[in-house]
Amino acid sequence: MNRLDYLTLKWKAIGWLVLGRREAALAVFGRLLQRWPQDAYGLASRANLLMQSGRAADALADSELLIELRHDDAATWFNHGFILEAIERWDGALAAFTRATELGPKLDRAWYGRGLVLIRLQRHDEAVAALKRNTELQPMSPYGWYQLARVHVDRREPEEAVKIIRHLKGFEPKVAAQLERETGLLGGTAA
């Protein structure tokens, strides 16, 4: 690998990104990957740009190559799961998020992704466990709490959802109010 050529292409792509020129950056990453087809940085960057451009199928191809190259990397598995979730390949997304949580037990967003996919698969008991783990790792993020409350409502456990709404009122009152409106709990009809 000619290090200077590689760095030149990498910095050109970054420069295009700074200027907001995604397609130009994609072209440069394409040239970089023609010369170094197994470059993890190039594959991950191009997959990310392809996802941002709504080209999930192309991003998936790069992600599959990355999984082969970095099969023990939790973040790579998370990103793979994210792409699979976006194209509604739920079983594959669940497997990828599960692998990410195995490799990186503290990777909160992988637990969150796993929870979302389990909700889609209507495996609510498992979704609760995944979302609880997410909220343990990210206690001040409203996203896991929101989804956890929604699952409790779906499971006909309004008392658990109410506990979460009250908890959210302490640091995310807008999200708590949204849950109240959507569920009818506390401020709504069912207290």
C-alpha cells in the first residue's frame, strides 16, 4: 500500500464531506476501494454515505464485506444490524444486534436496536430485557425509556408505563408528555 496515495484519497473524501458533497466523496471512496478493496475505513465510510443517500442495498454489500474483515468488532455488527433493520430484514438485524451485544455488552445502541427489532417481531418479553439493559447503560437518554413504556402498554402493564412516565418527567418532560398523550395514562383518560 502506498501510504501517501491512500492518505491523499482519504483526505480528499473527507474534504468533500466537509463541503457537503456526498456524491463526490462517494466517488473518491470508490476509487480508494478499487485500489484497496478490503480497507475497513473505506468500506465503513462508503456504507455510511450510501445509507445517508437512501441506497441501503449498496450499503449492505459493503457491510457484508466489513463483517468478513472485522467479525469480532461490536460496532461493525451494530452498523450491519442498523442496515438490515432499515431494509426490514428483521431476523438478520436481530442476529447482528445480538452479536454486537455479545461482543460489546456495554454498547447501548446495540441493545436499543435489538429491542426495536424484538418489538417488530412481537417478542415483547425479550424486548423488555433488551430495553432495560439499554436504559441501564444510557439512563438519561429518553429513547430506550420511551420504547420500554410503549412495550409495557402493549403488554397491558400500564402501571409499569406510568412508572416510566413519572421517571421521564424528571429529565425529559416533553417525552413524558408525549407518552401521556399517546397512551392516555396519567394526564389522559387512564390513570
